[in-house]
Amino acid sequence: MRTNAKERKSNARQWYSLLINSYNSKSAVVVQRYESLNPNISRVQLLACNTIGTPVVISESIYGLTGCLCELLQNIKKLDTVRTYYENDFNDWLSDNYNIYLTYNDGMVLMFEREDKE
């Protein structure tokens, strides 16, 4: 299921808007990996549900999960500096810039949780 960059950007913004503004404070994102004969290509897609519950591609990269998260975050809000998920202060940076946390990552599913302001 290949999608173009414009559609992925729209899907990413819709997913983020649903996470931030809906009554659900958590969102699971599925990591879909593709086999490649080239060892330098690690094609990965991130899939999330849209408003009608259909899975859509919110980011895609040939650079693995790191590239997918970078594309996802840049599609939501363009920043000069993007951190990678394995850095120690990634969740603090994510919270400061996007008001969400990455609470679970097992390589197949990512769980994002919104930061509730009280």
C-alpha cells in the first residue's frame, strides 16, 4: 500500500489532530516492515486509523523506523531540529514540541499518549 507524500502528510495531521483533540488520550500506530534484497534499504510504514476507523499510512521511509518517525513529526509540525527516538531526552523533546509521549515501542507497535494539561 504505497501512498504519496501529500497524502501521508494529510493523514499524519489528521491522526495528530485526533490524538490531541479527541476523548481518547492514546493512539496505537502499527509498524509495517517490508523485505528487501538490498541490505541498505529498510522500508517501513507507520499505519494508524483515521476518523472512520480505516488504517492509513501516516509515514513511510526506506531508512527504517527512525526515518518514519522523522517524516511523521516533520509532517505534523516543521522544526529545525528533530530528535531520534533512541536519544535519552526524546520523550521530553516530544512533549515540549508536540504535547505527546511515546509510551510503548516493541518494534511492531508504537503507543503515543497525549500530554493532558490540567
